[in-house]
Amino acid sequence: MKKILQTLLLVIMGGSIGMMNVKAETKVAEILDADGKTVECSECTDDLATYFEKVEEKGTIKILSDIKETTTGLTITKDTSFTLDLNGKTISGNMASSSTLRLTGSAKITMKNGTLKYDGTNDEMAPLKVLKGEVTLEGVKVINENNDSTVGTIQVGNLDDENVGKLIIKSGTEITGHYGVVYVNGSEITMTGGKINSTAFAISGNGADTKANKVTISGGTITSNSTAIYQPSNTTLTISSGNITGKSGLGIVARQGTVKVTGGKISATGTGKSTIGDSDTKLPYGVAIVVDNETEGYGNDSKVTIEDGAFESTNEKAIVSYTSSGEEQKEDFVVTGGSFNHAFNKIFMEDDLLEVQVSDVYYVGKTAEAKVKEVAEKGNTKLTVIQGDLEIEEAANGLEVVNEGEGTVTVEDQEIAKGKSYTVEKKQEELDDVPKTGQKLPTIMIGLVTFLVALAVVLKKKIA
């Protein structure tokens, strides 16, 4: 009987110890080293902050379950660079006085595959604040559910100190909130893919900056229900690709710094006029890019360079230099290329800049030259010259060229006077001489077979 009681006692104690161990070993994440091997951490349980402290350089923290922060939020203070693999899980916070995740150390963090969210009521809190260091987002949904937020869904940099932050947005990432990304005080944003969807500004600076910022967009989609990009601070904005849309406002508003566009598409679909930012100045809506160098309180030194890219606007002017008098300043824009859905604003056009129209699109500068080459090779297209000289030495059948400008326009040595047109009409024998695409392959094959046969004869003779 005594042995039975002892056995029962051991079983009960063993079970209790086992249950205690299970509780103690409940983990919200796991740590991997730089080689992907699991790192044992007895202190790592349900507090993610412990994992941040224990992860090593180039290691990975892999989230194992959804995490809800309700008191202090999460802060990464260390300088170690690592990957935060959300593993399809969600980290959310509804703190009254803290954002969901803040980076205050100089670490370089790659965050991927999951969701980061703020669903609290404090207007100054956000899902992510990169106050220092660098964060790369790959396939992450960043959501601010507070529609009254006065800060970005992501804040980069900090006005209160000299530290700067960097944010890299890659494919698969979606940033959603009242404001998208707000950068301040010497920060850098690089966007190569992904999406930013916002009610107010999708990307915005702060006019109180003391350091120059840098924003580079080479891909992705940026969409705002008002104005897509607002640049009130000293910023170098470079756009080489991507789609930027201000649905009920403007594409880009620049009040300081520079903007350079070499590609991509910038659209604005608003109408009327309204104020932008803290200013009482009412700017015309439905314009792809507006430069405002007059409103007080900003640098008033903006300059936009357009080398290529597509611009669509509901306003008849795709680009505007705002002044209260309505007299636009030519020096605000330097345009050497681009395509527009309205006739180009002549104020910013050099006398020798080529402008042509194909269908309902207007092309200028080097973009116009590329379009001319395309339609000349294609044929069966109407090309209207609005301004500039144009010479087409050879064109395909059916190309119609209309000269509505003052320049000299010639097609295959045929000069076209202003208000006149010329259509290329090839004779049948000329058309017959043009090799068809389907004929190229057999010709190549015949030549190849001939070569192989000759080679076989030579080799046979040598062997013999």
C-alpha cells in the first residue's frame, strides 16, 4: 500500500512538474543564428523584448504566434542587425502612450511575411516608428486603424534629436492608414515595390526639418484619396518608375527641395481648388505636379526636372507653377521629356523642344523622339507634330504625319507645310521587298542546313 501511495505521489508530482515546464517553455518566437540554427534561450518566453536582446548579429527572430501589446509597446534599442520573420503572424498594439514597434538603436532590421498593426486611439501613435537605424519591409502589411491619426502609419526620423532613420519598402509590402509614410529631419526612404494606400498624404515630409531628406521611388504603387506626395521640406525626391495617384487632389506638391522624374506614372483626378498642409493657399486640384514657391513658411526653392514619365490629370495643365497672380514661373520646371494626356504647358517648353500627338497622348522631347521612331516603324498611325522640327527618313506604310507647328517637318524627303499632312503609301513591289516576320525563320534554317551539309562533305573527305 505504501509503495502504491509513493508511486501515485511521484506521478502527481511528475505531472505537476511537467505542466510547470510546459508553461515555462511557452514561447512566442524562436531565435535562429546566422546559419539558420536554433539558439537555445531559457529566458525567452512570452515577452518579445527578451528576444530582441538575445538575438545575435545577422540572426533571425521567427514569430510563432500572434502578439498583442497593450501596455508599453515594443522598442528595439540595440545596434545588432537581424531579421524579424513574422511568419504569417500579427503583432498589434492598442497602447495609450506608445506605438506598436519603435526602433531607437542603429540596427538594420529586415521585417518580412506578416502584419504589424496599431488599433489604439492615440492620434500620435503608429504601428512603426523608425527613429534611428534602418528597417526593410518585405511582404509586410503595416496598418494604422486609427482614422484620426496625425502621424504616419510609418514615421521615419525624429524632430527631437539628431538621429536619422531609413526605410526600404520592397515588393509584397502594403502600408495602409490615414497617412502613409511621414519622414523628418534627414531621413531616407527607398521604395522599389509594394503599395502605400492612404486617405491623406501617402508620403509626406515636415516643414520644420533642419536636415535634408532623400526619397527614391523606383517601383510600387502609391495611392492617396487626396494628394499622393507632399514635399514641404528640404528633400531630394527621385522617381524612376512606379505609379503615383492623387485621387481627389494632386499627384505631387513641392514647396521645397528638388524633384526629378525619369520614369513612372503620376496621376491626379481631383477638381477645383483646396488648401494643402498647414497653408491657407488654395492650389488647383487635378494636377500631376504643382510647384509652390510663393507660400510663406517654406523653403520656396523647389525645382522639378522631368526627363521622362507619363503624366495624367483632370486639369488641362499636368504641371503647374503656382503664384497668387497666376503668372507661372518658367524656372520652376526643366522639361526634356515625358508624355501627357493634355497638350503640354507651353510656358515650360523650349522653342526647339519637339512635341507630337499620337491618339490622345502628347509626347515631348526625347520621349517624343522615341514615339516617332516607334510609329514610323509600325505604320498605319496618325502622328501630329505640335511643335519643333522633325525628319523621318524612312517610314512604314500608312503613317500619316500632320504638321500643326511652325517647324520644318519632312517624311521621306517630302516636306509638310503647316496645316498640311502626308501619308506614306508604299507601292506593292516595295511592300513585297519587306521581309515578313514569318519568313525569317525558314531563311535562317535553309542557310544553316546548307552550312551543315557543306561541313559534312568536308569532314567526310578528310576522314577518307
